[in-house]
Amino acid sequence: MSETVLDVKGMSCPLPVLRANRALRGLGPGERLRVLATDRAAVADFQAFCRESGHALLACTEEAGTFSFLIRRRED
């Protein structure tokens, strides 16, 4: 399955989540969004965002200071 990549490296809270929310609205149900961020607060922000919005946080990894979040858009 393909995924859309959103690069928000260098942006601080709340911009990564706001940009991801906008990108997810443009995707179809079940499609995936990978978000690349450098803000450490994004870990807790994306966990809370997905829990509250109904989107699925499939993976959260960190490599060399860059966090990668894989989110599946909720079914409407």
C-alpha cells in the first residue's frame, strides 16, 4: 500500500500535528500518512492526536533525531 510523506522537520508544536491533520483530510479512508518530524514533543502530540481523532498510529520510530510517524486515516 502506498503512503503519502509529510516532512515537518524543523517545525515546533503544534505545527506538525496541524499540518498532519490537514494532510489526512485530503486522504481517503484507510490511506496512510508518514510524518517526519524533529520536535521531541511530537511523540506525545501524535499519540494524543490519533487517540482523540480516531486515526491509527501504526508506528513511531526515531533515527538520528528524526521521528517517523505512520498514521492510517480513520474509516469514515
